Amino acid sequence: MLDTYLKNHNTTRYQLSKASGITASTLQRWSEMPLDKLPVRALRVAGELVGCDAWEVLKEMQSYDA
């Protein structure tokens, strides 16, 4: 789910790792989690990278399941 979001915003886990300081292994774990298990921190840092807030990230990711 996280990878889909990043791809839709023309960015990568690598860029997210560099911008946030979160390790690649943590991002790998997050990318394998379902949305209901994803930590809020993941939503927040993804949003910061693309210029929106965690709520907007959550709403967009929810639309992937629809």
C-alpha cells in the first residue's frame, strides 16, 4: 500500500528514507502492512514528502481498497 502511494506521487522508498531518516528495512516492513496496521508515522512522513498531511494520505490509501 505504501509503495503504491509513493509511486502515484512519483517518489520512492529510497527518497522517503533519505528525507525522513527512516531505515530501508522499516520502510520495507511498512510497505508489506495492510492499511489498518500501518503506523501513523508512516502516513505522516509520506505526506510530508509529497506536501500533504497524514489525513490526506490515509484517505487516498483507503481509495486503493475500494
